[in-house]
Amino acid sequence: MKCVKETLSEGSFARWLKIMNSSYTFMDELCHQYIDELNIKYLRMNKEKRLKNLSSIAKRIAGFRFDADHIDILEVVKVAARERGRGEGDIRLEGLDYPEEVLW
């Protein structure tokens, strides 16, 4: 949270915090494969682009229930878990590989 506070403007951080603490945001409903996708995209950006995009990524995470990518990934994960008789958390999506090296 400290990193987000130090990176976002005061107003953006306050809005983000309000969303994250609202009664309708249940993080246990958040598909971790979606977070992996956002993390990987973020880590592949250069430092300047990461700073510019942190606010939008934080907002996407806070509003995950309405994010089309989250909805799509969650459906794929649910189908794959059902077909394989596994838990949703056991499903790994192809192409979601973290970079070996990140330039900070």
C-alpha cells in the first residue's frame, strides 16, 4: 500500500483506497490469474511507463468485478478447473510467464 500511496496523486490514492475498502470489494473473488496477467504486463514495461500506468492498474484491480478481462479470464479458469477436476487456483494459463529480469 505504501508504494501505491507514494506513486499515486493524493486524490487518486484517496479514490483507490475508497474503492478497495468499500463493502462490495471482496478480494477472495479476485481471479489470481488476472492479477498474474496485470503483473506480467506491468513488469514488462519500462520504469517510466510503469509509473504512468500504476494508477490505471490499481483501478482495474479495485474494479475487477466489472473488468472485461477479469470476467473473461475467470470464465476460462472456471471451465478449465471443471474439465480437469481441479480447483481454480490450480489452473495456470499458457503464456503467463513472469519475466526472468525486471529493470527497476
